[in-house]
Amino acid sequence: MKKNILGIAVGVAAGAVAGYYLNSDKGREQRKNAAAKAKELNENLKATTSEYVDLAKEKLDTAKDSFASVKESAKQSVADFASNVKSTINSKVSEASDEIVKGMQEAEATVKHAGKNAKMS
């Protein structure tokens, strides 16, 4: 119980001393300085935050531009690849068609030749 009373008494005394000090000229000056410092810190924090927000926006814009560039490059690469595939297919179809025509002509010549040989016999 004595400890509690002693603790309360010390607390009351410390509060009274702090109250007296903060209300003195020196205490008012200290509060004024603390408020000015808090205001300065707040302004610095706002400026720094604003700088980081601007930097983040800049980085995001750069990333968007890079992505758009990569996207366009990929589109062009796919279009070029598709064009090459189409060209290769057309070339192979043309070659196959030429071979078929050649084969048909050879077959026709062989049939005609066989027919002439059959008439002669």
C-alpha cells in the first residue's frame, strides 16, 4: 500500500513539475520549437512522399512503354513468321503441283507409247 501511495505521489509531483516547466517561458519556447520541428518534418515527409509517388509513376509509364514496344515487336515477329510459313507452304504446294503435272505427263507419254507398241504387235 505504501508503494502505491509513493508511486502516486511521485507521479503527481512529476506531473506538477512538467506542467510548471511547460507553462514557463522556457517551456513555451520548447513547445514552440517542438511544434515547428514537427511541422518541418511533416513537410519533408510530404515532399519525400510526393517525390516517390512521382518516381513510381515515371517507372510505371516506362514499364508501360516498354511493354507496348515488346508487344508490337512480338506482333510483328508473329506476322513475319506467319508470312514465312505461308510463303513456304505456297512454294511447297507449287513444287508438288509441278511434280504432279510432270508425273501425269510422263504417265500420259508412257500410256501413248504403250498403245503404239500394242498396235504394232
